[in-house]
Amino acid sequence: MLSSIPNSLTCLRILIIPVLVFVYYFPLGHWGMPLAAVLFGLASLTDWLDGYLARRLNQVSKLGAFLDPIADKLIVITVLVVIVNTHGQLNILIPALVIIAREIVVSGLREWMSELGRRESVAVSVMGKFKTAVQMIALFMMLYYYPAFGIPVFETGVWLLYLAASLTLWSMMIYIFRAIKSNVD
């Protein structure tokens, strides 16, 4: 089932990660960061597209359900680490740690609920999807870095990263409360 279009897109997202890191750090002058942002943008689009195509083409698979969240976490955490490494500011480290910690907690919670046969109680919510969209936009802007059309792109991305971290905590609480409720019922 790896040969399905959705799973191929998920694998492409994983393969983009080392290329993105290389491009970001390779001395391309003014073009390294924006090119890394474009690669991240493409990877973000494959995140949406693989799920859409899996449902549309009736190619939903257990492998895809396993790989997709791993690919998402790998690229988000990689980009957060790259940005924190480059900019080394506490105001960026804090939301990055919140987002990474949430990913670990929710992954563990999903694993635990799966063991209990209640994985559906912590299925992706609308809030989780909104959080992901804000997070991807924030990271894209922070990777791009340079001002555009008079907009301080990096600084706007930092503000959006704080919004994403807040949404991250909110969505995590939703999942935790759902898990608690499903264990009480």
C-alpha cells in the first residue's frame, strides 16, 4: 500500500525534511531561508493533500494512518529545532517546547487509548486541524524570515507561533478530557 498516491505524498513529506535542512543551512545567500520556506510550504500542502486523496480515492490505509502523524511531527519538530537553533531566543524556545511537549503527550495519549480500544475518542478534532494550520503558517513565515511587502514576516510568524502554542494546549486539553470521559463512560 506504500505505492498509493496518499502514502507516496506522506513519504515525500518525510524525504523533504533533510533537503529542507540542507537548503536552510547551505550558503545560498538571501535565498536559503525562503527556499526552505517553500519546501516547508510544499510539505504542508502534502499533509492536507494526502488525507484528502486518501478519502477521495478510497485509499485510506493503516500504513497511511500510521505514517501521516509521524511525518507531521517529524517536519514540525525539525523546523522548530532549526528555528530555535538559528535564532536562539527564549521567546521562540518557549512556544517551541510547548508544541513539542504537546505532540509527545497527545501521541502517548493516542497510543494509550488505542491499547484500551478507544482510539476514536482522541481522533483529530477541528481544533487540532485549526492549530495545525496556524502552526504551519507560523513556521513558514519564520523560515522565510525576510520582510515582504512591508510586513515583518519573521516577527508575525513569532506571534502566530504563540497563537499556535495556545491552540496546541487547548486542543491537548480537549483530547485529555475526551480520553477521561471515554474511560468514565
